[in-house]
Amino acid sequence: MLCSAERETTLWDARGRKVEAYVLEGTTPTITRVYTGEGSYHDNILRDEATWPVALAMTAGAKLVAIGGSDSKIRVFTRGQAKPRVLAFPWKYTERRHMGANPDLNEPMALEFDAKERLIAVYQHGDILIWDPRSGKALEHHA
């Protein structure tokens, strides 16, 4: 079983024993609104927070574990190796936080490995990508 709590994603075996734990490196732009008076007056506090997991997938047998991060990147971990392969879908970020809007994130909302162990990712902006998780190359892109 694969599950996330807080900033850590944990792989558990069928007996409930912890197999591995994964923490994502990176940052995600965030905005916090602090209301400081009557009405709708507020201050926007712009920060870069530590990246958190938003989508999970694993192959049969859990040899590969994919974790989609809030920073729009997917990390693919091979069991037993500490360093993941990072899959980054290039898209144009638009900074809107200074105008009081939420950051323009393009998170991978859903992940799944197919029978050939290719990774299918559906992104927040609507793109669907099929990745070769071992080489890190995008095989197909559907806008």
C-alpha cells in the first residue's frame, strides 16, 4: 500500500510493515491571505513552501513508485534507490500572486502505470502525458 501524510509518502507491505519512505525535494509557490480589518481588506503573504505530494501510483510489485508533487513535477523512485528520476512537463508559469490570485500551478492530478509500466499523467491544465519512467522521456502528449 502507498499512502501520503503531511510531506512523507510511505510504502507498506501486506503485513503492515514500512518498506520505504519518500520525501519530495523542491518548493511550490503559495499565497496566504491575512485579513487585517473589516470588510475584504487583506495582505497577501507570498512564499515558497516545501513541495507536497498530490498524486501517487506504483507498478505491480511496487518496483517503481511515482509521486506527483505540488510543484508540477513527478518523481519516480526505483525501490532501493534513494534518488528519484524527475519528470518535468515544461509549461509556462504565470505569476499572479502579486495581484492577489492563487499561483498558476499545473499539478499532476492523476497518475497510473499501464501494463507496459509506462506512466500516464493527467495535469491540472488538462494535458495528458505518457512517460517512459526509466528514461524520463515523454512518449505522448495530448493537449
